[in-house]
Amino acid sequence: MSLPDGSERVLPEGSTGADLAASIGKRLARDAVVVEVAGEPRDLAAPLADGDSVRIVTVQDPAAAEHLRHSTAHVLAQAVLELWPGATFAGGPPIEHGFYYDFELPDGGTFTDEDLERIDAKMREIIAADQPFERFELPLEEARELMADHPYKRAFMDLAANGEDADGEVSGDGVISFYRNTPEFVDMCLGPHVRSTGGLSNFRLTRHGGAYFRGSERNPMLQRIYAVSFPTAAELEEHLRVQAEAAERDHRKLGVELDLFSFPEEIGSGLAVFHPKGGIVRRLMEDYSRRRHEEAGYEFVYSPHITKADLFETSGHLQWFADGMFPPMHLDPPEGAEGDGAGTSYYLKPMNCPFHILIYRSRMRSYRDLPLRLFEFGTVYRYEKSGVVHGLTRVRGMTQDDAHIFTTAEALPDELASTLTFVLDLLRDYGLDDFYLELSTRPPEKAVGSDAEWELATGALRGAAEAMGLDLVLDEGGGAFYGPKISVQARDAIGRTWQMSTIQVDFQLPQRFDLNYVGPDGERHRPIMIHRALFGSVERFFGVLVEHYAGAFPAWLAPEQVRILPVADAHLDYALEVAAELRGRGFRTDVVPADETLGNRIRRAKGDKLPYVLVVGDDDVAHRTVGVNPRGGEVERNVPLASFAERLHGDVESRR
């Protein structure tokens, strides 16, 4: 058999992947998780054949995590079925950072937080017992008999037998594979798995909740347990540390603590209101963006929130995006009144692009008008399911900083390059500067347009992305129905990745709306359309910035930049003078009188995450100075007020 380095290995007939690893070295034998034969993963206990091309996957290999997580999911299932006699189970796949498993408990029971502790203890008993994973196979009818008490496992078998997706539980070849850990516990699974339970201790059960079988509301509600799991203890601890930090940065938590925004139940799920402090931050975000767009040659437009259904029929959204739209409103005007006629349907807009197309089409365009860059802060509405609504980062009403650029084919490469440069530069101004790019190509099913158009659009995007010198990741089939896209993926202060800006090339909507321009030859030509959202949505970007900065906004974005604290009542008049001077220079400041101890007032200001707290006492009144208590820095005494004002001005202008 051959190894990845090109070397050959000769072993006795019937040797397994474990035998191969042992023949190479003790450390490899200890660290081996599974083997890959011609790229397909197999158990270490599976026999190898003459001529096989074999790669041994070790615990240090990134590919090992999936197999370790899948095996640990089986341990979770075994623990639950031992603790709850009469329980049954469905599926337990590995996911990013961990795994989950779905169960149905006796008498419709549900899990509690205390149950997770019991399950964890039982799992560690199973792991300490170092039980082997033993694979065996049965014909379909015998497999159904073995799983007679487990209807969800039998449902997976029926799906596979009918040629349908069985969620990776079984194949459709009529033979069902199982893994046995003890005589009492057997789980149906394609595998592969690790040799035994002994090396699976690097996990943490995180939460529980309800989940419909196979994600369909038509199916029974099951009880799901989630866990995180990593190949090593160090990786697990680092992940838990980051998660704890993320919990402290959670924008939903900080939104309440810092009085930035809320989601009143009276309005509805996924619909936010911004409070005065949050309104200041949002206004600053939007105002700076408007200024930069104006400097870059964009023209500002506005469009209504609703439109007749015909517009989205033409654009294709009702064909391709209807599931993400709110239901139509049917307008029946009063008898005798002028209107659109009985039964006219209107939709809340999910996109701004059709409106911008109509602005382009409002008059004949010349090649001299192009590129035409239209920009709008346009509020759109998406009917997100309640289970995926999440604070500001997944809402039902959002304001997109939407731009649509109409250009010629000849100018497309340059326009894409300048657009991507503009996007990255502006994101850096908001404090995000660790990027990679993702190129999403034609989806396999929901797509319109010719292969040639898709190839041209994809090639132009690839060229622009590669010119940036950033890592480029391919997302096969992830494009929109009308064209490919580049997504800017930004890492925040604790290393999490957020999808930020998107740039899409679209040949289809200009065709569907019959857009034209007159070229230098006097003939009509079809423009190419670039869709570009920089924030994506203002709400989502706001939430990301809250978490990136942990609520401690830089001075230029902070709703309150300076808080002034007089040591005693005798210093209040001077504190008010300082505030007036700073406000006169455009800074956002407030004075808190000496109604309670100075220490309490300083602690409250720190909790509000202000960039600066100024304390003024006798010496400051006498010399027109201030005591500067900067966020995260050392206290400075006797700082001239003018010097501090210049310092704050520098912070704001540089967006530090």
C-alpha cells in the first residue's frame, strides 16, 4: 500500500489501519484517529487491501475533529439512554466546534440544566471505561428489527430505502451499518469512529432545547443537547475562553446595559428601536458613510417601503425569494374611489435594487453617464423565521446601505477594483481591519443566465479579489440567483468572523428590465449592474461594532465622549464652564454633580465605558486644568483644558 509521501508499505494480508500506524511508529499509533483510503475515511479496524492509497489521520490533523466529535456524540446518546430508560434517539451529527444529538424522552419529558450535569458525569464514566467502537452490518429488515424501539432510526432507514436524504445516518444500499459500545448500546451510523471511547474527554455540554425532527414543523418536537468538542484540552479551553469573552461582549446584553436599543414585544420579533444613545452612534455611522460615498462619486436616492407585486414579478424575487418576503397586502379601494383596482397586491420590499433600476430607466442613458452609482439607506423587510431572529444581527426590518452601480462591460474590472478598495478602506475606518474574501459562484439549481455570463462575472470578481492581496476562499454554489458575489469576511477583536460587505455582478436584472445606454457608436447597449452593500445592514453592523468594541466605542463614535465630575459642589460652576467649552468645539459631554461620592460616580462612568472622565477640584479651578481619567489608561493630573481639547480632537479626527 502507498502513503502520502509516495513510500510503499508491505503488511500481512488482512492488516488494518491500526496495524499500518503501529508499523510506522508508536507515536503515530497512539495519535491515529481514522484512516483515509483513496480519500474516503474508514475505521482504524477496517482491513486494508493490496494497492490501497492510505493516509493516517491523527489527532493533530484538522480532519480529525469531525470524527472525534461524531464519536463523542455517540457517547452522549449512550449516556442519555442509560439515564432515561425508555428514551429514544434520532440523529447526532458533528457541527462546527462540536456536535448535538436529538432525543425523545419518556412521557414527553424535557431536559433541565441540572440534567446536563448528570449526563456529563455519565459520559465521563463511559469514556473512563475505554469502550471499543465495534462496527457490524445488517440487512435492512434485520436492522429494522434491531431498531424496533427507536422509530426515528427506522425513519432514517425508510428514507434511505426510498432514495431520499437520510441526514448521513444510513446509505441507500440495503445494508445498514451499526456501532456497538456495549451489549446494551448500539447506534446506527455510517461511521467511521475512533477505536474506543477513551480519548474523548475534551468536550463540554453547553445547552439544551427543542428541535423538530429533520427540521420540519410537520414532525414531532425532539429534545436536543448541544456540546462543544475539540481534539485537545488546550483547544477546548481556548474555545471556552473565547465564548466567555463573547458572552460579555454580546450586543443584546450591552444594548440593555448601555441603553442603546431594545426590542419591545408590542412591536414584534426582530424589529428594533434605537434609544437616544444608540441613535447617536447610528447617526455618526451613517453620516460618516454618507460623506465618504459623496466623495467617491455616489448619488443619493430614496425609494418607498412598499410596491406593487408586478415589480418583484419582473425582478424575479417572487420566483426566487418569496419565502423570505412578508405576505402581500391586498388593497381594495372604496367603491367609486380612484385606485389600482380591486385585489391589487403590494409587498413590503425585501430589496432596494428594483427601485434603483427604475431610477436608471427613468430616462435614456448615455455611455457618458456611466458608471452611474446610486446609493440609499433603504429600509427593507425580510420574513425571518422566529427561530433564527437574533438581536440586531438577524432582524426582520433592516436598513441597508445599498448601492447599485451601472457600468459598461469595458469598465467593469476597474469599477470592481475601485468598489472593493472603497469598501475595505471604509471598514477599516470603523475599526475592522483583519479580512479575507470569499468568492461565491453559481448555485446549482436556483440560477438564471447563460454560462458565458456567469463565467465573465465570476472572472471579473476573481480578478478584483486577487488584486487586493488578501486570502481568497471559494464558496462553490453560494452565489445569488442572478450572479456571483464577493463577500468581505472580517475578524473581530476576539477572532470571530463576520460576513460584512458584499459585491455582486448582475447581468440578469438589466435584461429583465430591458435597461440600455447609448454607446459611442450611437447604438443601444446593455449595462452591467453591480450590487454593493457595505454594512450589509445598519442594524447588523451596529451589533457587530458593539461586540467588536465590547461597548467601548472609540471617541468619534461614543455617544458620550466626556463626563465631567466636580469633586464637590464648590467646583460645579467650573465643571459647567469646561462642559460649555468642550460642547462649543463639538464634543458630546455631560456633567454629573457631587450628589454622591466621587468614587461612585467614577465607577458608574467606567461602567458606561466612556472614553474620558474629567475630575475637577481646587487646583483645576485655579489653573484652568482638568484631571484626565482615560479609559484603559493612567490618571493624569493638572492637564491644561486646551491641551485636553486638542487631544480629544485628534482622537476624533483619526478615529482611533
